[in-house]
Amino acid sequence: METEKRLMSVINAVKVLNSTRDLPEVLHQLIKEVLNVIGGANAAVLFLYESRSNTLYAQSAIGFDMEQLKHVRLAPGEGMSGKTFVSQKGNIFSSPDHTSRGMGNLTGNSEHYYARSLGEMAYPVSAICVPIMSAEEECLGVLTVDIFEKDRQFDESDLQLLETFAGQASIAVENARLFSQNKRTKLIHEELSKVSLAKGGLGDITKALAGLIEEEVVVFNERVDVLAVSGKAAAEKAEALKDEADPLLKYALSRNSTSTSEAFLNGETYLTYFLPIQADGLVLGLLAIIVEKNTVFDPLDQFAIEQAITIFAMEMNRRDRFLAEDFHYSGVVLEQLIHAPYNELSSDALARLNFPELDRHHYAVVHLYVRDPLLPFEEVGEKKKQLMRVIYREMESIPIKTLVYERNMEVTFMFTVAASSAEETVFDSLEPLFSSIIHYAGQECQLKGLAGFGQVVDKLQDVHLSYKDARRCVQYLQAGEGGRDFMTYRQLGPYRLFLKMERGELQDYADEVLGRVAEHDRKHETELLKTLKVYVESNQNMAASAKKLYVHVNTIKYRLQSIYQLLHTDKLDGRELFELQLGLHIMEYLNTK
């Protein structure tokens, strides 16, 4: 009679399995049949494994309050069910001592809600736990049955019967998962295709991905600027992540591979996945997914992320391409302004670019030169392309109307500024921008950048003059003066005159004026030229000169006597002083070449 009852319970379980795809209903009916056929059993619970959090959660139970039990999260190895999950074989806990040892490592949170689900803290008198195994020998969860009355204990026949029900449960779980995966795969395709075709932008793609994986998502560009967030919480964490982990983000970009790292954000520890967004061999940005610690993505999450990264790359590439096309047309116009006479064609082209010629507008040209002779030619081209992406984005983001002309390793910019702006103010506002661009070129592209700022002109037909000024600054910087990366035409000072002259002619003049002093320094390893330069710049004040050179005043006096003898003079003033200062500037200029 008992055998027949057990057989009918198994048949009923199979009927339930074939009657619905609703996993919770199937598992609940299976548990009811388990309690119906295993004599003396008071309670049963079926735990399923969640790979993302690496925990077991209660899917269905009888004899427990599910409102409380649903808060229990068992780590592998925790409690009787957790130990069975790790061992992947059925276990009989045959006595109160045995169950107490099995439940003894429950964490405080799990123990609290376990007690509340029973109404009091009580371990079973006896229990059996069996793993729910997939066809691929993967443990999907654990089925546990308990006895709380003292006159009954489970035996091997109960274990074998429960293993039969666990086999049925595994079929139900795998069928439900397969159905869910097919449904979710379709949803992923539909949602990501929708945002891709709609071209709604990075914000829509970010929110779509966040909805599919149920996590917070942030998109950074390659300069670690936040481009898009999935919501308010993600925005707050993105700023904290940027402030506290900027080097980490840059490291993830430089590695050009997926990485994970823990970050302490807003008082809590999170795990952040960093995934590079690439197109045409270039890293365009970084996808950051911020999750709770110990979260692991399932295969469908990974599939959604991989698909989204492709769409992110397409959208970012599309935006950069449109920007490049817009600036390419502006470059044609700027090329005409700086190389050809200004005419009506230039005026019409500027009007189409929304650059009207107005009295309240002045113009300034900045010339950028980049180079790196140590890189292969093909690699330099790729690095230049990467730099231009950043430059176009920077120019789009600033409030000043700008034209950009790119040719070979040179990039020329024309900025439209208010006529009321002082020239120094214009340079001060542009200097941080170009400092940032030059820094990026060096750090991320291995390209040396030099920028020259031409004078501000008040007419478009004079833009070519500002361009020549800017090129002269770059020409001077190429000499390596002081290790500087950028300078204005005013800072070039008298050197602007030297740039227009033949080097040999300049050298002849310097030798004529200061050659004897320079020769004396070379032969006797003295510092007469240096002393003369400091003395002249100190308004011929010996005490001030001594202080600057860290020597005694008498030393300055002795050196000046030697200089006067070499120059065949007894004082420095008037035209002779001017020629000496000019010679000193020429020597300084020539020594930097």
C-alpha cells in the first residue's frame, strides 16, 4: 500500500510537470507531493542557486512562512542545504545533534529570518537534503525535508524517494530556464535593436541595457568624462567613481580589456565591471557596470552586455563621424582664410557656417603641431586619428565659435571672440583647453604637441596674419625653448624678428657683438656671458646681480672688469647697451635651435 502511494505521488508530480510552465507552481506542487508521500515530514523547502549573487534562495516552501523565509540567502556550505549544494550528493541528518551541527554555521541574517519563518528558533529532529542536478551535472539547487517531531527519523528509502522528486524538480527548473532564456534572448534582441534603429543616443542605450541586466550602468569617454548614466543612483555613483577611482578608470582604458575592481562609493563597497568600447581599433570609451559585491553575471547578462557594447561603439563612432564631417567643411573655409585672399566666396561660406561678419567679433588663430619620430608612420596616423576625435569633441563643447583645419601633422583653429575681450583674457581662456589637449596627446597618443597663439585681429581678412603669428610661435617652440609646450605671439617678443632672418646672419651679428666674451668663457670656463645677461636685466645693479647669481658683489665687480676689457669699453649705455642686449637675445635664440 505504501509503495502504491509513493508511485502515485511520482505520477502526480509528472502530471504537474507537464501541465504548466509556471515554475513556482510546479515546484510548490512537487513539494506538496513530497510531504504527502514521505511519512512524518512536517516541512519542506526548495532552494534554487543564483549565480549572480552566489547564494541559495528559497523558491518554494511548506511549513514555513515564505514572507520571512524569502529573506534567507545561504552561501554555498552554509546550513544543511548549503552543505548539500557543495557536496552535490544526498544527505540524511538523522538526529538533533546532527541537524544542529549542520545548521550551526548559519549567519546572523539567515538565522534571524529562519527563526521568524518558523515562529521560533528550532532545528529539525531529522532532515534529508538532496541536490537538484542538471543534465550537465550542474547543481541547480537543493530540496530539503524536515521532521520536527521526536518520534520519527528519516532513512535511506526516504532519501531515495526524495532523490526521485529532485530529478523531477530538475526537469521543471531546466525547462523553465530554457523557456525563460528563449524569451529573454528575444527581449534582449528586441530592446537593443529598438534603441539602435531609433538612434536615440547613448542615454537610451544605457537605460535599455540597465533594464535588461537590472544593474546601474555608466558610460565614460576615453578622457573619463561621464557621457551617459542609467538613472539618478548611477549618476551619483558615477561622480563618486570618477572622483575616487580616476586612475583605476584610466588603467582600465589603457589595458583595453575587461576588468573588475572593488570601489568604496558613498559609504558602501561595490564591484565595478569595466569594459572597453572600441571601434576601428580605437578605444572610444568605457562601459562601467556597478553592482553589489559578489554579483556574477549569468550568460544572458553577458550576452546583453556584449550586444550593447557593439551598439555603444556604433553610436559613439557615428557621433564622431558626424562631428568630423562638420569640422571638415569648416576646415575648407579656414584653409581659404589663411592661405588665399579673403573674398566674397569666403564670406558666403562663413555665413553658411553661422560665422557672420559683425563688428562685435574679433578672431584669434591657434596653431597646433604634433609629432613623434619614434613611432612607425602607420601608428602615428592612428594616434593622430585618435587625437582628432578628442579635439573635435572639445571644440564642439566650448561656447566659442570655432573653425578647425587639419593637414598632415598640423591642426589650425580659428576662434571667434568678443571684440570687448582683452587679448590676454582670450589667451588665458584658451590656454587650459590646449594644455589639456597637449597632455592627452602625450599621455594617450604618445605624440608631442606644441601650440602657438597668434594675435587677436578684428577683421576676417586679417586672420592670415594671426595664423602667421601662431606658426612663428610653433617654429620657436620646436627649438625646445625652456621645455614649453605653448606660447603667445606677444611672449615671443623680439624673437619674432629673428625668425624672419637667416641663421647665419644672426650668428655673424652675435659674434661681432659678443664673440670675444663667448670665446673667453669657452677657453677659461668662466661665466661672463651669464653675468652680463643678469647684470643688464637687473638694470646694471651689482647687488641685485650678485643676489641672483648667488655670488659676492666683489665677484660681480671683477667679472664686469673682465667684460669691459674684452668689449673695449668702460661703461654700458645708449646704443652700445642696446646692441649688447640684442646680441644676448640672439645668442639665447640660437642656442635653443
